[in-house]
Amino acid sequence: TDNKDIIAMEQSEYASDNYSLQMVMDSMSLVPDIAEAYNTFDVRSKRYRLRRMKRTIVRIHRYCDYLEKRYDHAKDYIALLRKEIAAYRKAHSVWENNLYKK
């Protein structure tokens, strides 16, 4: 389950690979939402993108919970990822407030 690319994780029979794949894909899906929320002037579109980003972060957090509870070797990585999620949530909150001020 170590050092796999996205295709190998998708084809894997291991649940940990499938959860890892979903975590990677959800993380990658944040990029277009951030860009769209930043570049659009439509308030409804901004709110929609910001809500999507929040839901995505909640899903990533749940994937972390699953992997941490079931796979001991992932605990160090998950702890680091949780710190990154916490930093992203804080930055997201500040960023969200600034976007609404525009």
C-alpha cells in the first residue's frame, strides 16, 4: 500500500488504498473551487464554492479518522495531515471573511 499512484490505488482491493485515493482526489478538488471563489464576482457562486470546500474538508477529516483507527502505520502521516487541515481551516475562515468584503 506504499508509494502507489492514483491508478494503482483505484484498482487496489485494499480499503486503505481506496480511502487514500478519495482523500487525494478530494484534496485536488479544492484547487478549482478556491480559484473560482476567488475570481468570481457572483456572491451566490462564492458561497456555493465556499460551502463545497467546507464539505470537502469534513470528508478529508473523516478519511483521516478511518485511516488512523484502522492502520497503525499511518498515524504519523495522519497527525501531520490533521495539522495541515487545521491550518487550512483557519486560513479558509479568514479568506472567507475577506472574500465577502470584496
